Amino acid sequence: MSYTPPDEAVPAGQGEAIAAEVPAWAQDYVADTKHDVLMRSLQSYLALNGLILFAAWCYLTLHLTSDTLLLGVLAATALLALAFTLMKTHPRASAAALLVVSAAAGLVMPPLLHSPQYLGLVILPVIMAGALFTPAASLACGLLASLAAMRLGGQAFAWPLFAIPALAGVAAWLGFRPLHGILQLSSEQCARATWLSERLRDQRGRLNRTIKDLDASYQLLQQTNRDLILARQEADDLRQLRHRFATNLSHELRTPLNIILGFANLIYLKPSLYGYSSWGEPLLRDLAEIRRAADYLSELVDDVVDLARADAMVMPMQRQPANLRPLIEQAVGLGRSLARGKPVSIVAECGELPEVIIDPVRIQQVLFNLISNAVRFTNAGSITVRAERRDAEVVVSVADTGQGIPAEELVHIFDEFHQVGRPKSDPNLGKGLGLAIARRLVGLHGGRMWAESPGAAPSGEAGPGPGSTFWFTLPLAERPLSAGGQSSAPKPPEARRKPRVLVMDEDGGTTSYLRRRLEAYEFIQVGGEEQLLAVLAAERPLAVVANRSLTTASPDCISPGLLSRLDESTLLVECSLPSTSWIFGQSDLLAVLTKPVSQQEVLAAVRRCLGDQPGPWRILVVDDDRGFAHLVTRILEAELGDRCEVSAAYTGQSALARMRRHKPDMLLLDLLLPDMSGFEVLAELRRDPGLADLPVVAATAATPGEDQLRAEGAAFSIYRRGPFQPGEVIRLLEAALGEAGYVAPGRSAVPPGTLPEQQAS
């Protein structure tokens, strides 16, 4: 028999009730089980009674001639057939008919046959009553059979025979009662087991569906994580590309701007250079406009570079504990000089302020930008700078009584190149980058910046207006930054002393470069190996960094015996960082000029090389930029006049050929030339006995040393006197692979291009 229970939810907390109570559908299952047992028992007893009647019919037909008995057998057979007919549709009625036939046969046959032994047939209906109905039915059937036997038998039989049916009923009742209990219990347990198995199957199905959903969600999460890693890497790449683009653009723009400014200054200050004693007033005004526009473009280039560095999070920062009060007072003093001639008062209101970890130069830049903007847009009234501590941060505000800011402009006030509703001809018009840079500088310190204003005053009003207030915060505890420049949870306070790293380089700029970019360490400059050994004898640093060039054994390069003098735990790092010491150390250069150069820098370099020599001086300018070469020529002619003879060459080979024909007194050499590098030109000069002593001044459009990095590559090596552990080697390899652009599963790598191109040693 198969049975499918309905879906039923089990209420929470009823686990024990499941074992004690059977649900309604389980009770139906028990009833169906009993019905099945009844049907099987009824079929068996019908077959048994049929055999008994058949045997009785055969016996009577062979030995007796009484028609009464034969009629009785026929009547019993008819009732038995009726019971068989009713078995499927009315099993209880069929069972009752079977009991009547069996009991009647057992009670009637002894008197008719005058034989008491046939009374034993009454035991059969007594047993059937207990099997087909309940144990109590056997007891009742036995008592009724005994009473009927006594009534029908009278004094013909002995009284103990009448007790047989009653005793059989009692015995059947005692025997069937535990059997019925066991049947009931087994039926309930079977129903309960079926119910639990169905519930378990349903739960297993739901669990399988949940597992499949979890697998799909996990796969989706993994794909999302991979997409996030790629998106973050692309965002980092875009930030780096933006920074490199802005840096390269600034280099490309500074040189022509330098030429424009240089020639504008020459024309403005030296009219005699062009055959005039003086310029007319209109021409002077035009030249002043040219100079002003060129200065504006130069400042704009610097602002764009600062903005790109802040976005790429490579803005040089040198943080230190500092008090804001002196910075605010200094910025207020500069603001008062800007507001001279205006009926505007500038005051500072600072309470007791704790020290904050900041870059003082950058924060002063933020303060001066806010105060200068307030001065620019305030015609009358006051500007108030306030600073106070609030919880775990210092809040600074700059409030003015100026023209105010329209509500629709406040949303865009910190956007790049955004101007607050002013025409291009407005004399107060700025570049639209100051607030954007200021907000990013505050963000790099872990703070926030915002603006408030009740609205803008009508145009044309000369008195105080509704004004505006700019706020920014600086956290007392330095907070680490996310990739987007936003502050995250505060980090634990720094140790009282940072780990010390010795930097072996003659150029102090390298140490400053590292201090600005690696704030967690204390960098100490040592001039050479002897000074390094003296410092190592007094203390044990975390590491030693040696800056070296790939092509020369400069004084900063590590000697083979130095490694043995180091402690086993001290790292020795050799790397290539832009440095003027490379150029001076290998080429005996007297000076290095970084473009754009000013007239004063050019003249100072010439006087340093040729100050004691009698004139006229022959000076050769070698630069592939003809405009720059012409500018230097005009500067020298304007300042030195007949004391110098300036010529120009635009390639390295032509410069060498000209110097071999006519040796100059001084060489101004660009380090990046189209046919050969400036370093190769220097090498040719030192190999030529007639040109070996020629004084040379280098000129470059990049940071000193970057030309050599582009031309010769870079190096990065790590040494230690003791062995590296396997885990350390793996971490170093993983860092190198991450720098190469490989991203391991589940990890994020530093975007390629963050550092200069490296050659592992």
C-alpha cells in the first residue's frame, strides 16, 4: 500500500510533539492500515469457514439423511456467500455475517447431533471476533455463546462444557489486547516514519535547491569579485595614466611657456637688443599682457599637475606633528596683504588646539587658497578664520561677508575649472582649480571639506553681502586612505620612533623624495661608505638604501665588502632613483639646469664656469629644441653683450664635429638628443684629449636623473648577509609579479607603471 501525505509544515519548537502525536493524515493512514488488516483477516476466515462448511456438507451427505441439517448447511453457505459479497463494500457487515454463521453452526450442531464435542466449534467465532473487531468483542462473544449454549443445551450437557466459550473469550481477550496495541503502535510509528521521511525528503530537496542557489551565488560573487578587481585595476591604471599624462603634458608645455616668458621678458626689459632705445606705451601694455597670460598658463600647468597627483594619490606629502595656530596666523597675514586697499578686516579666532599629523606646506596652501578666494569676492566687511576641536578632529572655517554663492552653484563649487557664475572678463576670475586641489589635499589628510552660503547678493552691490563659509576637518589620529582618497577607520597610534633607514646618496633630494612618499620610516642621509660604516657602528638600522646608476660605479655604489659588515637582519637595497649625483659623479658636470630655466639660472651657470677667464667667451648651446637654443642665445647676448660668442647645435654628432673644429670655452648640453644621448656626448668628450677639460653644464626638461633612467633603464636589488626564508622569497616574488601586472586569484596587485621600469638583479 502506498500513501503520499500532504505537505504540512512543522511548527517551530514542536519536535517532541512529532513523536507523541500523529497528524490527521497519519490517523487516516492508521485507519487504512487497520482496514487492510481487517480485509486480510476476513479473507482468511471466509476461506476457513468455507472449508468447514464444505467438510460438513460432505460428511452429512455420506453419513446422515437428515434434511434439517442439510438445509442448515445450505443456509450457512448462503450467509457465507453474502459475507463474501459484502466484504469489499461493507467489510464490517461481512465480518458480522461471518460471525453469525460460525456462531450459529457451533451452537446448533451439538443439540441436533446430540454430541457435546461439537460445542468446541463455538471457539472459532470467539477468536474471529477478537481478530475482526476488538479484544472486547471476543470477550462479549464468548459470554454470549456460553449463555446461548446453556439455553439450547439445557440439562443434556455437563455444565463445564458451557464455560468453554466464555473461557475462550477471556483467553482471546487477554491474547488479542496486546496484539491490537502493538498493531496500533506499529501503525502509528509507521505513519510517523513515513511522515518524517517525506518531510526529510522535502527538506533535502529544499536543501539541494538552497545549495544550488548558494553555488550560483558563489559563482556570481566570484565573478563580481573578479570584475571588481579588474575595475579597480583599470581605475588605478586610469589614475596613473592621468597623472603621467598631466606630468608629460606639463613637461611639454613648460618648455614653450619658458620660451614665451623668456622672450617676453627680453623684449620688455631689453629694447636695445632689438635696436630701440625704449618701447612705446601701447607696446609695453601688450607685452605686459603677454607676460600675464604666460604666467597664468604656467600656474595653470602647475595646478593641473597637483590635481593629477592628488587624484593618483602620489602627491608628495611630508607629514609631521604640527599646531595649526601658526599656520593660520601666517595665512591670515598673507591675506591681509592681499586685501590692502579694501575695507575688509581679516581676523583669526583659534582656541586651544591640539597637534595634528599634517603636511604643513599643503595645509597652508589650503588655508591661503580659501582666504585669497574670500578676499577676491569680498568688497567690504570681514573675513574670519576659526579653528576649534570637535571630538576626534579639528574643524577649520573661513567665513566672509562677500557676494555669497547661489544654491545651485554649491553642488559644483569643488568641480574642476568651475567658476561661480562670473563672465570671462571679470578681473576676479581664477582658474577654477584652487578649491578642487584644496579639497583633495584635505582628503589626503583624512579630512572633509564643504561650503555653506545663504545665497548670492544682487550684482552691483558694493557693501557686505550674505557671504559664505568654507569648512574643512583634520582628524587628530591619522587615518589610512582608500583608493578613492577617502579616509577609513583610524589606524593605531604610531610608535614613538619610526624604523630608521639609511640612504647612501650624495644628493639630499633623494632622501627628501623618500621621506615624502614613505612616511612610516625615518630616512637618514649618509654621504658615502665611510660615513655609512661610522653610523652602522653606533646603531642598527632596519635597512640601507643605496642609490646607483646602472652604467657607472658611482661613489654611492655598494662595495663587495660592505655586506659582510652588516647585521644579518639588516636589508641592503640597491635601487635607481632620479638623482643629480649620478650626473655629477660620472660626468664632472659643473651644474644641472632643469627646464624651464630663468635668466638668472643661465647667467649663474655661465659665471660659475667662466667667471675667471678673460673674454670673449665662446659658448656652444646643444639642444634639439631650436626655440630654447635661440632663447639662451638671446639671454646671453642681452646680458653679456660683446663678452660672449654664442653658437648652437641641434644634434650630438654636429656638436662633436663643431667642437673638434673650434673648441668652445663652455658647453650647455641637453641630455636628451635625437641621435645620441647627452651622456654619450659627454663620454666622447672625455675620451678626446683636446676636449676632456671642457666645462659642461647640463640642461634637462625632467627631474635630474630621469633622462638617464629613460636611456639606460633602472635596477632594484635586495641583499642580506643571512639567508632569506622561503616565505620571504615567495613574498618578494609575489610583489615583483604584482608590479609586473599579474593578479593572482583572490588578490589585487599594484597597477603596473606605478614605479619606473625595473630590472631585477
